[in-house]
Amino acid sequence: MEHEDCILSEDGMTFIRCKSSQNRIAVIPDGVTLIMDNAFNSCIDLTEIMIPYSVIEISDEAFARCTSCEEFVVDDNNLIYCSKDGALYSKYMSRLIAVPKGKKSIDIPNGVTKIEERAFKQCSNLLSIKFPSSMTEIGGGIFKECTGLKEIVVDSNNPNYCSKDGVLYSKDMKALIAWPQCKDMTKIPSNITKIGDCAFQNCTNLTSIVIPKSVTEIGWGAFCGCTSLTSIEIPNSVTKIGRWAFDGCTSLTSIEIPDSVTVIGGYAFAGCSSLTWIEIPSILTAIGGYAFPSSFSLREIHLKHTSPVDFSIAFEHFYNSDIDLDLSKITLYVPKGSGEAYRDHKFYKRFKEIIEE
């Protein structure tokens, strides 16, 4: 059904697409119950979206690419949604559903306990976020597209989280949960025991980092997408490196995994296309699938196991199953006296050369 500024379903209940790319305010007609994915895809100048009482469902990607939008306005009679200071919430404001992509700061009101996974999607203009004392759940990776974020502030009365110098931590300061992407790197506090899931995800300005000796776990996706990261020191206290932990760190050239690490999750170093050198400790017995990149730059692998442990799944290519790691160009270094066992192994015998060290 054609409408003056939009396309609706035949029954007028589904908002399919905003037609005008020049309007600054979009008024969704009364009677619409569903807003479809990509409904405002071409409305790059849109600054305000008015949602009527009748809307009961908003698709996850409904506001994708509305990069200039600064305000959602929901009719007071809507039974499912409400708005405050331009952001979209559930009716009784227990959940933050969506932040306008053009908004530069948000002070989340007290009473909100949960943030929806896509609430901050494409919020590249957002500079500052303030969390209330009521917030009980902040999921890993929700800030991954907040490329301009400089500061996260938490109400001092929050029992679960706290902030210091604009960084988000667990209340006891044992877990680093999120480092704003535009915040300059200083130093991770020495009392941190866990670097949380996606804590530094897409921090593209990060070039190097020293992890304190108090850290025992690096969460999944912790440094995923840190494309400028060239070096990292993992201390001998770390026992677990999570899935995707360093995926996409395209500038990382070498990695020394300390003797303390017992588990490396799948895809942990996948996408590290500049990696030339890897050292794997003898205590390590579990490596997830595709943990290391099928990189054309990889030239040396140093294994510390005196007897061969089959880690072939860790080096399989996952971006394209038709492309395998060219082992004939990689030299394998193994402990003295174990060379023959590795040369007889069905996987390791494919390496260019096996050298005892």
C-alpha cells in the first residue's frame, strides 16, 4: 500500500519502508503494528522517528543505517514501548531497546536493568554512556560499533558494576568489562583477574598492551578486531584464552603463549593475517578448532611437547574450506630428542622442516 511518505503492507499494519530520503521527521501511521527490518535504510537525513500507539513489534534491524537519527518519540498510549530523552525503551523502562544512531550521549534512567543486544548498533556518534544503579546485565560486545565512545560512567550505587577513568569494570574491580574504543590506552589495573568478553573489541587505535600478572583469563573476543595491535605480552598467570580472543588482529606478527595456558578457544587467533611466529607451551592440551590463521605469512611454529599432540584442527582454514594452510612453507621447532616422533606423525610430517631445539 502506497502512503505519502512510506510503503505499507496491503492491510496497512506493516511498515515496510520509508520512501523519502530527504524528510527529517518520519511519522509512522496509526494502525501500524510491525516495523520491518531496514525500514529506514535510505533515510540518511532523518533526525526523528514518531512511533504510534498501535506498534507492538519492532524488528531488530528496523533502524539500520539511520545514522542521523537523534530521537525516537513513542505515543504515550503505546502498551509495549516508550521513549525518554530520545531513546527507545520497553513500556515500563526495564529494558533499553535502541539508542538513536545520531545521539552523542545517553544517561540511562534508574529502573533500567537490561540492555538489548543491538541497542547501541551503529552508534558511531556516541561519546558518553551513563549507567544507573539499577543496571544488572551488560552483555559482552554491545559497544562494538560505538567507534567514537570515549567514556563509560556507572552510578556509584550500582551493586554489579563500577567505572574508573571512563572504563567499565565489575563492582569488585576484578574483571575489566569494556574499554571505550576512543579512549587512549594507559594501563590495565594490576588487580584485574579477567579481561572480559569483547572488552577491547574494535579498539583500532590500540597498538600494544601489557597484561598484568594478576590476569588468569582472557575472555572471548577480548581483543577481536584490534587491527593496529602489533604486540602483546601475555603473562605466565593466564590459564585460558577464549574463543575469538585475538581474531582479526591483522597487525600482530608474533605470539608467545606462556607455559601457564591450558586452554585456547576456537578461532582465538583466526584472522591474524600477519602472524609469522607462534610458540605453544607443553602444558597446553586443548586448542579449539581454527584457533590459528591459515596465513600465508606464518613461517615458524614452536611446539614444546616432547610427544606429538595432534593440533591439526587448530590450523584448518575456516574462511574458505577449499584453502588449507600450506605447511610446506612452515618450519616446525620441537624439543630435543622428539624430532623423529614428529616426522612420523601424519600431520606434522607435512611441515617444510622439523628442527629440534
